Amino acid sequence: MTHWLSLEEVFLIVITRLLPLSKKKCLFSLEMMSHICPDGWTYFSGSCYFMSSERKNWFESRQDCLRRGADLVIINSREENSFLKNSGLTAWVGLSDLETEGEWKWVDGSSLSYKYWAKGQPDDYGGEDCGEVRPTRDGWNDLPCSERLQWICEKRIPKIK
């Protein structure tokens, strides 16, 4: 015989599992957060990340992210940069100076609050207007947007108030 849990029983189970995590707020454990991201995505510090296996130019990469309900990653901290570097991908990120040469901005239009350019970068060698991360290089690099690389999408998880 199948036993269906009542709404009260489900609520009691959820509350008894979440209460030990915080006195005032229900915090999600890392294990629980990993289930928030779609299959094929990775959770880190409030966002879900998609690491591509294909190679596309910067514009096609961004379109792929937008189709997934995300955008190319915006790197806001040293910790996030380390997480991305540890992915092992040489990949496009949401960084360009396409609007104004030498004025690097993220895809959301914001200026760089955190910078981690490799030594001598960005150098605009041969019209390099789009940003990449490399696990083998200490810092970001600029490349021509037409280069074909893997890419990283980021989907921020809305904060619960």
C-alpha cells in the first residue's frame, strides 16, 4: 500500500532538516545547492556555471549562453577566478572592449571591479577585443573575438529575502 505524505508531514521534514543549519535563516548546504543547477551545470557561490565542450567565437558563445537563460561569466572575485581557472578550460568570459577601445566592460555593461590581467595584458595585439581565461596562464588575456574557444556561461541564482 502506498503512503502519501500530508503537506504537514512534508513541512515538518523540511523544517527539521533546515533548522539545524541556521537559527534565523534557512541556509542551504552545498549539497542542496548542487541540485539547484540544471544538469550539466556546476554550482559555485550563488551561481550556476556551464562549461562548454564545443568551440565558438565570442559572439556565438554569448548567443549560446543567452539561449540557456544565462550570459558569459562575469568574474567578481579572486575566489570566482580561481574556481574558473581550476576548471581547466581556456575559455571566453563576458569581457570586452568592443564599445570603446581600451575600456573593458562586462557583458552587463559594468566596469571591472576585480581585475586579474596577465602581465602585459590587455595589449590589443592585432585587434584583440574579447577576454579569455586560461588555466596555464597567470591572468586574463585579450584575443580577437573571431577566435574559436570554449566558453563559460553564468546564471545567477536569485537571493531569497
